Amino acid sequence: MDHAAQPPEPPELPDDLDAREIEALGEDDAYVEIELTDLSLVDGQAAGVTFETVKLVNVDLSGSRLARLRIVDAAVRGGNLSNLRGTAAEIARLTIDGARLTGLALAEAGLRDVMIRDCRADLATFAGGRLARVTFEDCLLAQADFTDARLESVRFHDCDLSGASFRGGRLRRCEFRRSDLTDIEGVDSLRGAAMEWPDIVEMAGTWAKALGIETLD
């Protein structure tokens, strides 16, 4: 049986989408088959917003409160999602490239088939979430929070996870490659993950501390 982590499926997007400009996100609004470019939507507040078959290029959504956010078949390039709160969001087939995600809060959210690449996502939280076929590649995830999250086929490649928390997490077919796990919390919750041998050896001190093994002189 193949126990390797599965990569995410890419979003289904046409080559061309209609360009649109909006001034603010509205309650229960649906944005479908459009492209938004170079927009400032800072500190917006709206519940039930849907993005479906969309491209967001250099869009600033920082500080927004978007409860029950729904995203399907979308691509985000650049822009700022720092401190965006999307409690109980449902996200499927999304790529995010080169965006700022510091403090992004997706607590109790469902993420499926998501690629996050070359992003600063320190202090981001996915606590209590359900992540399946999600890949973080070349991302800063220092002090990120995966507390009580369920992770299946989640891949961390070339990421800084120093100080991140996996307390109470449940991992299945997950992998860590060339990633910094210094001072992570909830080491025992990594059961079910796979790592390359050099990384396992480098983390020997962390494993010993988690098991209560003392070092002899």
C-alpha cells in the first residue's frame, strides 16, 4: 500500500477571465469567473462570501473578517492576506503564490487541494482545521498554529516551522522535507508523518527531549 502523501489537485481555471473592480465585499456575495487585480479591500467585514473560478492578483485583503468564506477553483498571486480571519472557511483547489499571509486565521476551516508557495505565513493559524492534500513550499511558517488540526497528505517542503504548534494534531500520510522544526510544540503529535533521514538525525535532540531522555557526558 502506498503511504506517500498525495499532491494537491490544481484549480480548474480558464486562461481568460473577465476583469472586474469592486470597492468592498458584500454579505453573501458570490464572485464567479472573474479576475481582480491591484485592489485594496483592507479591513472588510462580510460573512458568506464566495470566490469561485477566480484569479486574485496583488489584492490586499489584510485585516478582513470573512466568516464562512468559500473558495473553489482560485489562484492568488502576490497581494496581502495578513490577519485575514476566515473562521469555518471551506476552500478547495486553491493556489497561493508569493503572498503575505502573516497572522492569517483559518481556524476550524476545511482546506482541500491547496498549494501555498513562497509565502510569508508566520503566526498563521489552522487550529481545529481539516487539511487534505495541502502543500506548503518554501514558506515561512514560524510559530504557525496547527493545534487540534487533522492533517492528511499535508506536505511541508523547504519551510521554516520553528516554534510551530502541532499539539493535539492528527497526522496521516504527511511529510516534512528540508524544513526547520526547531522548538516545535507537540512533537508527539507528529506520529504518522515521514521525514528524510538527515532531518531525523538533525532533530535527535528534539526527539530525546520529547521522550524524556537525558544526555550523558
